[in-house]
Amino acid sequence: MKKSAHQIWKESKEQNLSKEEFKEKLQNEGIIIKKLTHIEKATDILEKVNNGKISKALWDNCSDYAKKDLKRKAFLIVDEVISALSDLGNELHDKQGSDSYNARCLNHDKKAFYKDVRESIGNFYPQS
């Protein structure tokens, strides 16, 4: 059975863990998820499309066609995310007007993030 954040907090207090150790424990238990960088997210998407980890050896041995096709598929996914975020931003503005300022700023940040992800896919080369 999965532990709650409160149970983990109690255990951490009993073990006298630091804030960093407590946060790490929350991440290990799946309570909080580490925020990925745009490069990590690009790699994550490419590996999901590829159905497996992409090593340097695998990448170097792939044909140019296979690399371009993998990137093309990942671009489609990211473009759909950016399009959905644009639609959501317009919907927030239409329904909430100026009351949606914070939500629209967050939406804008997410769109900028996924544009960086798209660029990272284009420049992809495995780290390990």
C-alpha cells in the first residue's frame, strides 16, 4: 500500500531527516515528481516514442531516416501539446477575462517550455 505524504513526514521526523532528505524521500515514494528540464523532457518523449532507452551506440548506429522519423513523431506530439495549450489560453481569456491572468501566465510559461522541448528534440543527441 502506498504511503501518504503525512506518513512519510512522520517517518522523516522520527528519523530526523533534513529537508532535502525528506524531499528526496517524497520523490522516491512517488508523492512528488521531479520537474524535468526541457532537455530531459525531450529525451523522455523520444524514448517513449522509441519504446526504449536511446543510448549513444544505438543512436550512432541508426540510419538518418530512422533518426528523422523518430524526431518527426516527437515533433507531432509536442506540436499537439503547444496547440492544446494555445487553445486553453484562449479559452481562459474568453471565459475569465482579466481574472485569468495567473492561469494565462502559467499557460504561457508551459508553451515556452514546450517550444524549448521542441528545439531540444531537433538538437537531440543521447547523453549516455
